[in-house]
Amino acid sequence: MAQAIRIKRGTKAELGTYGALQAGEMGFCTDTKEIYIGDGTTNSMVGRVLSGTEASRPVAASVGRLYYVTSGTNAGYLYFDSGSAWVRINAQSLTDLTGTIDNVADGTTYAKVLKADISSGHVNKVSDGTNVKTAAEIKTHIDDATKHRVINDIGTAVTDIWSAQKIKNEIELAKHNIEPQASVKDQHLTTPPVSPAEADRYIIPAAATGVWSGKTNQIAEYQSAAWVYYTPAVGWTAYVDDESKIYSWNGTAWVRTGGALQTITAGAGLTGGGQADSVTLNVGAGNGITVAADSIAVTASKGITVDASGVAVNIDADSIVYDTANSNRLMIGTIDGGTF
């Protein structure tokens, strides 16, 4: 027959009646399945965790005991016997914890969100580190019809939106080189105007100062409180307001290519005329008339005088007179046969 070693045993109540086990002596409670070791003064439980319903939990009286609730009320909780009370030592939900989420520190990857920035569970602000906007401000901006989603085919402001048809038409105009170009107010202003109007344009001359410095021959346009610059391409044409003249960019300089429309009728020594590039005045030299590069001279002779007053006939008021009654025409006065 196999041998067996049996330790001291009995019910939990019987152990209580028995008192303290001797130092090193072990006892087994047959009803609670607890194992105790004594030290001659007290009994210390060293066996398994107590378990069962919370209602069947023994009275707290032995420091160090653990009790696990297996079913019913508070199932899943583990309790510690402090000697006078059962203290719950585990948590199953956030409500079991003390403190608040404010006690959680920001991490390297994740961080908290301010409660003031949460509305009904949703973040109500957006920040790029410098600018902070609320959801209401963002919605107001997006819904502002004066800033967004407004089709304005005749507008030229930087916030105007054109339709696809308008954009296509502008592209076609540019492709056919018939895009109309706006005028410029001046091409000799070296200092940017102090109070320009929206869309004012200028051709920047050499030696310009301020923000125009270093932008010679470019077209400056005032847009939304700032100057925008355009480098001309060969063929660009601009009407200069203060001169009423048209200038074109030839790749090197702005040259005058036209002015206000005018018609010159040829005649009386003129050749050319119409709207031709040049008109020629023909003045014939000879018989006392000399034509130089920039002057015409008449030589006095044979009764003709030339002085500061002009060219005149020498009148003696006797043989030749002015007929004042008939627009001062020259008339023969006295014809005298003379003497022998």
C-alpha cells in the first residue's frame, strides 16, 4: 500500500478554535480549501485565492487574503483582506479609476485636446501653430459668396472666378494674338505713386526707385494693395494715357508705333497723306528761293524787299499804289513818259 503524508486539517471554524499553529506547522481548511502556516502566534494563509459570489465572501479578518468574485454582483473583481475590510484591487472600466484624463500627460506622438475646443464630441478649432480659427469662422468664410464660388465673366478682380467658357475664350484670343491689352498711365514716372488706384498700370523707366528699382521696361500693375510686374514679350502694345500715343515692345525698347487717329489730305505741295507713315512737303528752289535742310530763304531783288516783316514789293505810291478799296491790290497809278 502506498504511503501518504497528511497535514493537520479541519474546518475553518475548527482552526479558529484550535488557535495558532506551531512555527512551521501547516493546516488545511476542508471547507474553504485554504492552507495556513503558523508561527506559534498567528496563522498565515498561503493557499489559493478565495473565490465565489460576493455574498459568500468571508468576513475580512486575515490580512493578506485575496478573494475573487466569480459571478453575480461585482463579478470579475479581486479583493484584498486588510484585516478589517475587503479592498478592491483591480479595475474593469474607467469609472473604477481615480483622477481624471487631465492627469494624462502629452506624449511624443499623441496629445490631449482642450475641452474648450470640443463641441458635442467634435473638435471645433483648427490651428497651424500661428492662426487659430473656429469651425464657425471657417464655415462663414467658405459660405461667403463675395469671396468664393461666384462666376463673374466680366470681372477682372483677383477674387473673381470665370466660367470654363470664358477661360476657353480667353485662351483662344491669346492663341490668335488678338488679346486686347490695357493702357498704362505713364512711362516716365520713376517713383511709384503714393496712392495708386486698383488696376493702375505703368511702364517702369530706367533709374526707377523704391519697389520699382531694377524692373526697367516691365509693366507694373497695382493689385490688391501690391505691385505685380509683367515682363514684356516682343509685340506687346500699350496705350500711354498721358501722351495719347501707342508704344510697342521690340525686344529692346518701347517704341512709338501710333497715335491718335488722324487723316492728312495731300495737296498744296504735300505728297502722301491719309494715315501713311510719312507725309512729304515739296518746296521748289530757284529764282531767288533757297531751300536748306531746315530753312527756306528768299533773296531780295528788283523791287522786292525781304526783312523781318516778310517779303514785300517796293511801292512808290505814285506810279504803283495800293488799291485800299479793293483789298490793297497793286494798281498802276501814274504812267509818265518821262523827259527828253
